[in-house]
Amino acid sequence: MSAGAETGEGPEWLSEVNFDDAVLGSDVPVLVAFSASWCAPCAWLEPYLREVLEQAGSAVRAFKIDADESSSLVERYRVMSLPTVICFREGREVDRSLGIEPQRLRRMAGLTPSGSPSGQEPGSPDRQGRERDPNRSGGAGGLP
């Protein structure tokens, strides 16, 4: 189940105590947002994380880490600025977003820029049978 997706709430808070089981032991991709109560951009990130959880359903989980209370995790993952969102798959970091990057969060969760689940690899045919160009934008404001 997605953390927070069932209730429409944002990601759950994690601590150093439950991080390894919840994140590294997950069988689905996990987005971990490092934030702090005093960080205004961290609060701005929250609606985007909530939206990604709602759109991805059970295909992704998301959690928040209080950087002030979990300094060993901040050091372990070399978090240098807030907010930082790290995507984990199969217990390993595979991507990282710094600041507010909604489109990148969607890609990290396996969603297209429009929010639908992505199922096509770059270079595979699109719905009209045309080959997808991985170097071409997906439309106005879209990302490759």
C-alpha cells in the first residue's frame, strides 16, 4: 500500500529507527523527502508528493524524514539542502531531486509528466504506432 495514498494525506514520517525496514526493505519504489519544520520550500513540496501518491497508487510509497531529528540519515545519504527527495528501488538510491521539481517527482514515481502511469520505454511505439523519440519533449511544457 502507498504510504498516505489511501487517506489522501501526505507521506508518513519516518525516523532512523524504522527507515531500513520501510524504505530499504520495500518491494516497490520509495520516495523519501528530507525536510524540516522551518523549511518553507519543504512545505511547498507536500502537495506535489501527495499528488504523486494519489496518481501512483500502490506502485510507489513515500515518506518524510525530519532532517533535524535524523542527522545520521542526512549524513548517510549526504543530504546537503532541503528539500531533497531520494528515490529508492530494491534498497538502493536510484535518483535524487533537489528543491521543488514536480515533473521529476512524477518520473521518479514512474508517472508520465501528465500524471498517468508510464508503461513505455523511450524508443518504443506510442499509441499511434510511431516510435517514441527519447530526446523529444512530450508536449508543451513536457519533459523527455
